[in-house]
Amino acid sequence: MRGKCRRPAPPGGDGDATAVLGDADLEEILLRLPSAADLARAAPLVCRRWRRVASGPAFLRRFRRLNPPQLLGFFVCKGGRPYRYDALDRSPLPVLDPTFLPVDPPSLGVGGAIARCRDFSLTSLPSVDYWSLADSRDGLLLFCSSCDRSINGHHLDLPDRRDIPKHFAVCNPLSGHSALLPAPDADLYLVSYYLGAALVISDKDEGDSLSFEVLIATFFHKGPRLCVFSSNSQEWTVLPCPDTKKLYIFGMPWIDDGAHASGRMYWVVHDWVMESEHILVLELQTKKFSTINLPCSGMCEKYDSNIKVMRSEGDNDLRVVAMVRSTCTLHFWRRDRSRSAKGRWLKEDVVKFLSADGVVDLLMGGVAYCNNAMALRIIDAGEGFVFIKHNETPWVFVLNLKEMTVQKLPNRERYSGHALPYRMALSPLLPNFDEEGNHRAIKKKGTTDLGQTSDRFSFHFIPL
């Protein structure tokens, strides 16, 4: 008995029915895939041509503009900008990898990406310094170096978290690739205090490598100052910010660790000398500073400065959360702009989490009924979660506002850092900056995750 006849495959397409289409038409088809996970799963499995088209830098930029990155979870820093030595007894401190907390339930088809985030280690970064997580943006992580005031092993002074980092690096935790940035100029460190850093990704079609900026916010003399690194020019530039200098005529006030939300950075500021308090805002695209009043007067004193700007989903409205430590109560405000461009603060909710499932771990840690209530503070908030650190315990407590549950994650006693959302986005390869300040695309020829070779792009499709 004769077998069934098979229809011959289209020529030159490895059995691909779309071989008759041009690359531009194939791009239009791939752009209609709903998520980065679907693209990463489909493109390498069909044929080499699909993989080549889907890994083109221009295509990836278009795909990222049309498809918002998926939230996979949170990277929780275990110690902020970690000191190399304990501030009390000068004993060496271990280097701790950030904890990854996946969202529950995870999106379909992202199991491989979540596993790589969980396995991420700081050892994949250049071994020039101790590293700490500074920002997360479009599938990439920004790291800054640790606090250190020692020369050849001799301590000069106690380290200060306001010391400006000596090194910065950008890393893709899914592929393991990283780029070490050239060191900022020495002038940046003179009479300046570190406020925070941000990573800004460009969507412009600018060659085969990823185009980005790193922004360092500092307090210089009597006001904030911005230092910007461009991956295109490979240079640091200091930008003056005269609009806010008149606010701080008596020097640097109390400023919190900052928060990243909706393309901006926010700091809660309390100036005891001027008896004023407000939110300092940095618009990352325009690189301009401005200020916004807090929801109510005397707020820093009322809440012991335990106030944090929240990341908002959907409406992108500015939100603030504050904690009453003695009663384990969270107060939420939203800035309403429906009536005016300036907006007004509205109290949105009050959440008492004493009855939350798992809160007993907080109580056993001495949060609600101990004399040292100042040990409890909000370190980050957004996406329906509030991250709370008790400085006297080696844990970070995660309050799920929707489920009203409390989960604890390992952390470092007395030290804490940001809890930043990680969203999966497929990006072009990172540039590589050599010792002379030049940069080139990172080219890696070898076996990829699917057993194929690629010598043009360091682009990894993750097995999901």
C-alpha cells in the first residue's frame, strides 16, 4: 500500500510557510504576538529566519513600543547600598544577591524567565566592586557600587549611604549580559550627596546596540544636581538645576531614599530649619526637577517620616502611602487631576493589616507593641504590594493588599534597599565600553539556549 504524498516545503524556508513573504511582512506578523513571552517562545522554534527577524534591534524596539512589558515579579535588594564592613564593629559583611519574588499567579509561558530571575547572582556582574540594585527598567537592571571609605584596607571613616557610587553597571538578568559604565568624573564627588539613580531606555532606532541613559541625582551645595551618562556619547554630563536651589538656602534637608514611579523619581523632603515639607520630583525624560506638596501639613512629623510614593497601575495617578506604626495602619492618598492640571490630594483608603494572614511574624518581631516602633518602615510600594522592613530582624515583610496576606523574605538586619518591579522585555544587545571609553556591541558567538549559533546579536530567547 502506497503512503500518502507530502506537499513539498516552500524553497529556502526550512519548512516555513511564510517563506514567500518578505522580512517586512514577517515583522508585521510577529508584531501581532501579544507578549514578549509569546515572541520568545515562537520565534526560535519555527526556523532560523524567524529568529533572525525577531532579534533585529529595530524590530525589538517596535515590539516593545506596541507590547507593554509583562510583570514577572520584584527584585528585593538585601541591604540597599551595602557597606563592605559593619558600621558598628567593622566586621566584613557578606555580599547578598537580591531576592526575586514572582507574582502569583504568574503569566502563562514565563516559567523559564522566572527561574532565571530566581537564579540571578551578582557574580555575573563585572568584578570591580560590591554591587547594589539601583533601578529596573524594561527588562534591564541598573546596579551601583557599594559604600566604601577605605584605602588599602585601612578605614578612613564610617561609610555613608549618601556617598556617590564609584561604578555603575547595566545588566540583563535573563541573558546574564552586563555592561560596565565608564567611571564618572572626579568633580562629581566634590561636596555632593547621592540621592539615587535611574535607567532610561531609548526607543529610537540607533544602530544594533541598545541606547540608554543613566541619571545620577545628587544634592550639591544648596540644591539638586543631575549627572547624565549617554551610551551614545559614552560621556558623563553635569546638568545644573537652578529652579530648585532657592528651596534649600540653608543646605541639605532630610531626604528619604526615593522611589521610582511612572517615569519619574520622587523623594520625600523635610526641612526642619525652614519648617517645610514636600515631594521632590525628577522627570526622567525632560531631566527637570519640580516639587509637589504632601497630602497634608505636618505629615512628616505625624507619620515619623514613614511616607512613600507608590507606583500606580492603569491610571498612572500619583499616590502616597503612610504608616501609623503603633496601630499597623496604612493611609493612602491619590492626586486627583480631574478638575485641574495642578491636582488635589484625596484620601483614598485606610488599611489596618493587624488581621492580615501572616502578620503574626511582624508582631513577634516586636512591631506593634514594642518601644522601638521606629524600627519599622516602608521601603517600597506598588503593583498592589507594600514592602515593610523591620530593621531589627533579617526579613522584609510583603503585604499583599488584595489578598491581605503577609509574606516574609530574607534580608539583612539593620540595612534595606528598594523592592523594584521586573517586567520582561526583549531588548537589543547591550553596548560594551572598553577601557579607553569607546563602546562596541557585545558579540558572542557560541551555542544559544536552543542549541543554535548566532554571531551577530547577543540576543537570548529564553526557553519558557
